[in-house]
Amino acid sequence: MRRSSLGLLLCFGSLSACGSGDDLGGMLSVDSEEYGAWTMSPTTCVSGEHRQFFGVDLTERGDVGSGVRIVDDPVDGYSLAMNIPDHDLALLVNASSECEVFDIYLERGNVRVNNIWAIQGHATLECRAAGLEIVADLQFSGCT
């Protein structure tokens, strides 16, 4: 299996290695008065199992400033964190955030590569607050 790597600072760590069988689609758009506006269309996807969490890290090939981590935590439930380009910060959205739409779903696929289960799912968000708008419509499968 062909492997590629891309470094990404997400919250406190970095990640690498992405399976070539990823099936990704969609876009994340953020408009923030404090941090500016940016969009991200993921082209790479890594299972969170590499970092000891159930979820995925989505990145855009060639862009090391943005990235999205989607997690299903057994205590806190679903969350989506996104890097703020050119800052050592991330925005976090979870079920307790005041979003008009908060639909995240993750499941383990039926494929296992190098003892890592493939992850599939989606994230659809529409969150608006004073000075901040986050809209996401992301689909992914085959993330190893």
C-alpha cells in the first residue's frame, strides 16, 4: 500500500501517514471576526487510532495550516476541532455548542490495515455566534 505523509499541528500534536484508499468529500468554511475567514476541502484522512482516539483527522494536501479533527469521545460525545491557520490555536465545536445543525457520525469500517481499523462517517454543522460562522459538510470513508 502506498503511504504518504503530511505534518499538521492540531491542538497539541502532529500526525502523519495517510492511506491512499480515502474517499473524501465536502468542505469546511469558517468566518471569524477575530481570526479571519478560511475554507478547507479535505484530501487526506487518517484514523484517530494512530493517536489513541476514536475519530479522524482530515487535512488538505499541501496546506499545513488548516485541519479538522472529528472525535467520538465515550464521555463527552461528538466534537469537531479545527485549526486556525497561522495561529497555534483551534476552535472546538461539540453538542453543547449552540449550533443550528450539529450532525456528526463515525463508525468503524470493515477493513483493517496494519492493525488500524478504517473509519467512515460524516460531519454536517451550521454554527453561528457573534463574530463567528462555521459551516461544514464533510463525508469520509476508508480513513486508515
